[in-house]
Amino acid sequence: REAEAFKEQGNAYYAKKDYNEAFNYYTKAIDTCPNNASYYGNRAATLMMLGRFREALEDAQQSVRLDDSFVRGHLREGKCHLSLGNAMAASRCFQRVLELDHKNTQAQQELKNATTVLEYEKIAEVDFEKRDFRKVVFCMDRALEFAPACHRFKILKAECLALLGRYPEAQSVASDILRMDSTNADALYVRGLCLYYEDCIEKAVQFFVQALRMAPDHEKACLACRNAKALKAKKEDGNKAFKKGNYKLAYELYTEALGIDPNNIKTNAKLYCNRGTVNSKLRKLEEAIDDCTNAVKLDDTYIKAYLRRAQCYMDTEQYEDAVRDYEKVYQTEKTKEHKQLLKNAQVELKKSKRKDYYKILGVNKNASEDEIKKAYRKRALMHHPDRHSGASAEVQKEEEKKFKEVGEAFTILSDPKKKARYDSGQDLEEDGLNMGEFDPNNIFKAFFSGPGGFSFEASGPGNFFFQFG
């Protein structure tokens, strides 16, 4: 009678949804009368409402041990198994209910739910092998609707989120489990995996080591720990070689590091950028560009790689590509330095689309006034139309064009003000200099004018020499 009174009080609190008090009174009932199946069944129901499924499972199992015909006991055992992710055991419980009561609609529905969870498990297993991690996450989300307390499903989902680069979500799931069970080796492994993929390798190793303390045979934690240590060591050795100026060795070490773990996207992006820097030091600029491109493919927010590639584009006079990279950088980080780099690239791009007067005269950008004059003399005489009067019409037209360009080049580069504006990328036509109306013969005459002037005289068919006064 005393036990029944405790049970009735437990029922009253349960009805009020005060599950903690209900638990206390059902416990008193059990302590008073430990062989009553319904008391265990009621306490199991209360523990389920409190989300304490493992304890609830023990009570439900005890209830059916005491009374194998206790339908609600089998139902609650099945629900606990299903909530904890053991769909096979849950199915057996629901089938037992149907043996006792073949019309039990709750058992019929729960059996379908257990079958659904098993199907999602099988699909996820196949998709994980195929590395279709998005599909695995989808399957685990569906399975967790029926098995909300299953740590195994949550861990698999978290691992796949980490492999998809969704680190905050993965960390959140793993941390939730660790709050409930700080010794969960799988959760420790996933937490370490997130740190490892975020290039926090030293912290990651600590989690892997902790996971291995909890489960010495944890293969994934063992492999990840080994990779993390090797990657850290190789990268550091590469950095040391680079600082010492041993670029060849640094290149080899970064290349070896890149072969350790292709899944570590963030660290590999840094390694590619580091190797790109080495290549730029070795003046292998196209290889440096390729490395930086690989870096931004892995991490499209990696500003350092864009800056390194942009500089290589500038060095190889690929100004449009350089402008594009500097624009990306400036959009991300609007600093004065990035703005200036973009402006410089835009100026060089504008300059590259004009005629290269230095190239036309065959001098470098630091040529002296005398060198510019000598170059003009040589090129003007080489391309003067009179020298090619016996050539075909096509050749005459081409040489006339070159003669005009030589005159343009001399006009600009021999005038300090115009040269300065040209070098800075400014538009010369804004100064009223219209090269379309330019007459190269006037420059030629002014340059070669003197007491005796100049003349072209034939020394034989197709040959000329120039006589100056």
C-alpha cells in the first residue's frame, strides 16, 4: 500500500510535468517494493522525459525482466534503444510488443521508424566511403530525428562537417558531447580534427593525444596525430631553410609537406603560398604564379596568396591579372597600402596599352639623354622611307610606320616634361600632343640639320649610304 501511494504521487507529478519529483516518488516506490514491473516502467518513462535515456533503458529492461508480458515496458525499452541509435535492438523490442498485441499501432509505427534509421545508417556508410560527406550529414540529420540521443550519429555528422570545412558546426556538436562525456574519444578526435584543419596544429595534437589516452586503438586519431606532427615539423623546417636563404632546400621541404595530407586545405594553402614565395626568390615567376593559384583555389580568402601572385603578375608584366588580384585584396581589406598597390597596377596596365617608346628606340627606361639621341639617330636612319624606296609597297608602308614611331618616341623621351608624364602613365594627348597629326620628317630634318645638311646617295642597287655636311 505504501509503494502504491508513492506511485500515485509520482503519477501526479508526472501529469504536472514535474519529472524530477515524479522520479523521486517512483524511486521511493521501487525502494519499497523492488519487484514491481510497473514502477520501473513509470520511472523509465520519467527518465525518458528528462532525456536520460541510458538510465531509462536500464529501468525498462528491468521492468520486462520482472514481467515479460509488460507491453509498455517493451515499448519503452524499444524507444530507449532507438533514441540511443540502436535501431536493431529497438526493432526486436517492437516486434515483441506485436507478438503480445498484434494490433498495437504505436509499435507498428516505431518499427517503421527503426527500419528508417537502419536504412539511413546503411546509406551513410556507403556515402562516407565515397567521400560524399554532404549526403552523410543529410542522412545523420534524418536519423537523429528518431535517435536524438545517439552520440555515434552526432559524431559521424560532426566528422563530416569537419571534412566539409564547416568547422564551427562540427566543433559545436563535438563540444556538446564532451560536456556530457569528457572521455568520449570520438568527440575528442573530431575536436582535434577541426583545429588541425584550421591550421592550429599544436592544439590539435593535444586533442588527438587525449583521444588516444581514452582509446589507444583509435585508428583515425592515431593517423591524424601522426600527420599533424609530420606536417608541423616539415613546415617549420621549410621556414628555417627559407630564412637562411637556402631556397632550394625550402622548396623541397614545402613540396614534401604538401604530400602529407591533401585533406588539410588551410595548411596546404599556406604551404603553396610559401613555395610560391620560394619560386619568386628563385625568379621562377610562372611557377610562383601556379603555386599561388593553387593556394587561392584551396582558400579563396587567403589575402597573402593574392598579394604574392599579384606581385608576380607585375614582375611578368601581366598587368590585367595583377589589377584583378589587387582589386580582390582591396575589396576584402581596404587599407592605404592595398589601395596604393591597386593604383600602381592600374597605372602600369594603362601604360602597357600604349606604345612602348623605350622599346621602339631600343633603350632601357634609365637611358640618358645622349643614349636616347644615339638611339634615335640609328633607328631613324634605319627606317627612313628614302632608304627603302626600291622595296615593295608593303615593305615601304611598314618602314614608313616604324619611321613615324621612332620620331614619336624621340619627341616624347627627349623632352623631360613629356617623358615624366609618359613614365607616370598620364595621357599625353591631354597636353594637346596629337600623334595622329605628327610629321616625323620635321623631327628628322631638325635633328640632322647642319651646315651641309644630309643626303641619300646610292652606292649600288638597293644600297645606300648617308652623307652629312
